[in-house]
Amino acid sequence: MDTEQKLEVLGAAAKYDICASTSIKSGRPTGRDTIGSHAPAGICHSYTPDGRCVSLLKVLMTNSCRNDCKYCVNRVSNDFERSSFEPEELANIFIELYRRNYLEGIFLSSGVQKSSNYTMEKMLAVAEILRYKYKYRGYIHLKALPHSSPDLIERGAQLADRMSVNLESPNPDRLRLIAHEKNFMLDLIEPINVIQKQIQKGLLKAGQTTQFVVGAAGETDLELLKTTNWLYKHKSLKRAYFSAFVPPEPSSQGQVASNIKKVPLIREHRLYQADWLMRFYEFKLEDLVLQSDSNLSLELDPKMVAALKYREQFPVEINNAPFKTLLRIPGVGPTAAKRIYRVRKEHRFTDINELKNIGVVVKRAKNFILINGKAQGNIKNIVMAKQLELFQPVPLLLT
Ligand code: SF4
């Protein structure tokens, strides 16, 4: 396989790893003999047709893997032609494309060839060539492979802006069902701990992330959200990614051997919305409302579900509601809530159109608010409210 073909194959194989735009100041000094922007312009990214966010050079070191994770196209039992880059080869391609302005960063992941440490050495070699030979100062996201040794992760943290470990499942029991070679605590949480220590030392300015493959192990949304919440609180996680499991198409990448069913993309979307509420809307995990099967509603977004479940707390007066209460109103995001807060220091709101002008989605908000004591709609108009009896608050945290 020539280099171009490898890039095609190993770039396509990386599509199951999710990343998103990252805007950081790396703090690395630049000079006339260096290349790569460390300005907060961020890594260039694009969206695949199914809506996933991908960076422009997202690539695997190799699609060979000794493991046999049931959900993964690269698993050892999948019979297809394998390919690998040599570190110099991949670094050269990247720099070539970089110099042509085709991309602004690299996201490097890999299958586990021979051993995690063997493959991590190769991935680190790519980063070292970029940083030391080409004096590249741009964005590098390195995947830490399961069971990587702490010294390799420490080396990676000196080179990369972000590192990540894919948890794939929310707990040991679920992971065992789909990836029996991996030990949840030793192979995945331990590397996360080592990465966290590097972040605490001031390295990895773009932090660490993780990814879950949703629905592969029969886990519930509650399990995923509990683990995500724990990672945010205790492991300095910057962001969790959720990837609805999609069985790979039969192709040159081998036959479909997995009997795991396709998961609707809307489930992934609802998890992102719930995650967003916890990160930016001051929702605690226990503020989220789940169905009796411990999953989020697919029909309604989690903020609307919570508002309808606790409808006795509405309508709220827009002119004096506390900031946290403003954030609970469907149609009011953090930016709009801040603007409401600012504007009402100057004058009272009297007209719903004023809210529209500062970014409130009035259509969603009107049934939940009062303006100067005057109702703008009626929560009873929301037909779906009747169905909310089926929903339960999230049970108390176990972690
Ligand atoms: S270790 Fe990674 S690449 Fe290998 S089979 Fe599992 S998920 Fe796929």
C-alpha cells in the first residue's frame, strides 16, 4: 500500500473517534524557525454527513489490533487487510498537508499493535518528529491507548495539547460485555489518573476527553451520565463524547460480525443535551429527569422534560428570577440569561419581543414566564406534559 492509500484507509478508520473544535493557547513559544499556530484560532474541523465533528487530519497509526472489542471494526477477529504508518512517514504527510494549509492540527489514535506500549512509542515518535524536527507548534491530540505505561503518558503530555482515553462503557460490568481484554480500572481509569496529574502540573492545556460508544453494552443513559458526571467532578475531564453505536457496513474493512443493534442518533443527541445542561446550565445530575427505564426521553429534550416535571416551579417572573432559575426556563440559554440579568439592571422588561431581541427562543419560553406579572402562555398548553407522569428524577448518586 502506498502512502496515499494508507492515508485513505487509516484516515477513514479513525472516523469512529470523535473530536471537536478546540481553541487553546498552547503557551509554546514561536519564532522565525518554528511553524504552527498556537493562537486561539483553534484546530480546523469539519462535519461528516451524519453530523459528527471531525478534525481534518484524524488518523490511526495502525488499524491492526490485538484486541477483540465487539463494537470495533479493527478488532482482531475482523478479517481485512491491515495497514500501518511508520512515524517518519506520518509526520511527513502531516507537515506536507499542513504547509499547504489543508489542516491545522492532528488527532492521532491507533489500534493496539503488538502491545499498547509498542504502539504508543510509535505515536509518540510522530509527535516528537513534529515538535523537534519540524518545530511544529500547532495542535496535537494524542489518544492514550488502554494499559499504556505512565512514563509514556507523561512523555505524551510534554508533546500534546490534549490527551484522551476512550472509556467506551460507563463501568466495569458493561465493559466486560464488549471488550473482555480491557480492565476498566487498570487499563482505562489508571491512564486517566496519570493524564490528570499532568494537567495538574500545567501540561495538556486543552485537557483530557473521553468517548463512550452508546448502546454497545446495553447500558442506560443513567449509567453513562453518572460516570460522565464523576469524571467531570473528580478526573478533570474537559469533555465527554457520545458515539451512537453503528454497525460497520460490510466493505473492504471486513464483514459485519457484531450482533449489536444500531442505536438511533437521537439518543446520542439527547445525551449531549443532558451533558450540556450539567456543564453550562448549572444542572446537577439529580436535576435531570429520566424515564422509568433510566433513559432520557427521545421525544423531548431533557431541559423541557425537567421543566414539565417540575412545572409547579413555573411560571417565573423574568424581571426578578435568580440567574439559576432563568437557566431552567426552556428557550433561555446561558448567554440569554446573562443578557436578561444585565438588561434588567437598567430597566424592567415589559414586552416579550425584548426577550426575542436578546436571544431567548420565545416560542419555547413563553409558557414558562411572566413579564411584569403577566403570563405569556400557559404550561397546560403543552400536551406532552400529561406524559411526564412517566418520568422520574434521577435516583441518588452512587459515585
Ligand atoms: S483496542 Fe481499540 S482498536 Fe482495538 S479492537 Fe478495541 S476499540 Fe478497536
